[in-house]
Amino acid sequence: MIEGSLSEASVLDIVQFCCRNREQVRVILSYEERVGTIHFADGKVVHAMHGNSSGKEALHQLLRWQEGFFTVMVENKSPSRTVYVSDDELVVLTMQKFNEVEKHADEIKTDVDKTDSKDDLPHKFGPILQELADDLDGFLAVYVVNNEGDVLTSLVVGESIDEESESTELNKIARKSSQAIKFANLGQFEEMIIITDTHQFIIWSTEQNHYIELVLTPDSSIGAARMYLENIIANRG
């Protein structure tokens, strides 16, 4: 059995995971008083239920969920098939629903809430970022990014660094890795080290559901940087 929150994995992520595994499972989605189920067999969605709806209509509704919790359970027998969708249709359908939800969320989100959350971060992480830049050999950049991929605060000294592109892609790597670890029941994502021919990266997950993404030159000591990052975060809380 696998359990988690839809803040960590979207309904599409869960559906794709179950389809790839090709196991006979049932996904239970819950939020407040609402409950929905999606059933899988041989790598396909075969049935869905939500309230008074079933089949494809219920699947449409569940794909829109952005909040709540999920449980993946193995089941011995699948219900009669009521959903017939191809993999391509499922992805297109989900993205359409996701865009609708995002558009609605943008319309009701207040600028005050967004500003407050971002304004607090430079004060909290600013000293840590500056200390990394001053004391680490080979320092190029550091970002603090939330789960949605927004850069909350950053410090860049490398002239060749594309801040927006780099932070976005690092966040995608961190989120996908975190989801895979969660699905495989391997524990909690804490840290990732990536080494390429041009850069070295340390991605660190904080208790506040943010990622600290540190970028270094290829000739710097990744071990020393990792220990330094761990120490200053621990000392500054």
C-alpha cells in the first residue's frame, strides 16, 4: 500500500505510475468529505467512481483534484470496465483539466498572500546564501525554490548562469525524484547530488517544503560543499 498527499504528486502522476506498473490496483482519493476511486488493470484505467458519477465522467472529475490524499492498494479483482481512454487521450484530458483549475486559481489568488510568503524568505535564507557565496570555493549560484517551482530568493555570481532556466529544471528534477521515492516507499527525499562535465549541483530539501539548489564549478569539492551546507543550515535553523 502506498499513501501520500496530492501536494506531493498530482492525480496524473499517480495514474501514470499505476499504468506503468501494470498491476491490478485501486487508487482511493479523499478530500474532506469527498471520496473517489480509480481502478487499474493491465496498465489501463478500467473504472472510476466519484459521488453519483462513474466511468469516464467520474475520471474527468477526479483528474481535476489538486488537494487531498491518495492511497494505492492492490486488489484481487477489478470491477467491470467503464472507462475506455488511450494513454494520449488521458494526458491531453488531464492537461486540459489542469489548465482550467490553474486559471481559476489565478483568478481567486490574492496578491497579498503571494507577497507575504515571498517577502519572508530573503530574511530567513539571505544570510545562508551570502555565507555560501563568500566561503565556498567554486560557488556559482544558489536558489531557494518552493514546490511549485517559484524562485523565492537567489544569489548568482556566475556570469554564464541562466537563473530562470536552471532553477526551473533543477526543481523539476527534485520534484520528480521526490515523487518516485514516495511511490516506491523508499523514505523521504532529503538530498540529491548531480555532477556534469560543466557543473556540480546539490539539491537539498528543507523542513519548510522548499528546495535549496546549490550550483558549483566542476573542479570544486562537492563533499566539502555538502558538509558546509549541512552545517550552516543546522546552525541557523
